[in-house]
Amino acid sequence: MYDLTQETKDDWWEVEALYDLCFAPGREALSSYRLREGVAAVPELCLVARDADGILAGAIRVWPVTIGEANAILVGPIAVHPTRQGEGLGGYLIREVLEKARATGWARAMLVGDAPYYGRFGFDRLEGVEMPPPTNPERVLGAALVPDAWSGVRGQVTRSA
């Protein structure tokens, strides 16, 4: 069982260390990081999961983005400590973020990832939604948090103001 809480400033370095452990060097060079620069994360959607001993097992962060006139959340990065992978914690974090996002008024969520994995959480490939290069368009996925939320949404993904 995990204690799921909103990330605090005291968690920041520990979460960063988890991301460094789970992702390849240079992760901050990815185009999704350009969309996060200078923009505050959505605090209520940035979550940490700790075990009964208070040890960080997983984390997920979320940022606002804009596509044309539409707002969305950019989900990720998400990481689960290697010793905790395979327990369903990643899925738990994703489901919780999507549920909280829906409850707080967000209509659409997007991420860059593998469709076979994220499809089980309601993410599908987005047609006409363009992440900054060099993002592979096949990996740009979106989930509607309300019916038809992605209908007619097209254009370049940009930082939220």
C-alpha cells in the first residue's frame, strides 16, 4: 500500500533523483522540457507515492500547455523506482492524476509515450496536435477527460502563459 500525496518543495530533490535514476542522461533536453521551462506545474496534480516506511516509490508531475485556443495538461514525467516496478504503481499514479484533473475542471490530458501502454488509460494518438521537434508524432497521445474534449483541437503545443 502506498501513501499518495501532493508533491511539496521538500520532495523536489528526491523526486529529481528518482527521475535521474529512471530516465536516460539528457532527459532535460527533450522537447517536453521546453514546454515546462518558466511555467509552474499544476501543483494539485504533481503526486508522490511513498511506502509505509516513507520511502519514495514513484512520482508524477503535470504542466499546463496550450494547443491553439485549447488548454490541456501535459502529463509526465512519471517514474517508479526500479525496485517497485511491476506492482501497478505507474498505472495507479496515472489514474489518480486523470481523476483529479477531471475533478478540478481539466477537459483534456496529453503526453508523449507508447500507445500500447497508455492506451489502457484512455490515451489515443492525437491527429493534428504537434509537439515541438524532434518529437515523433506517433507518440503524441491524448485523453479526453470530458466527452469530445479533443474534437477540433489542432495546432502546435505551446507553453501556457
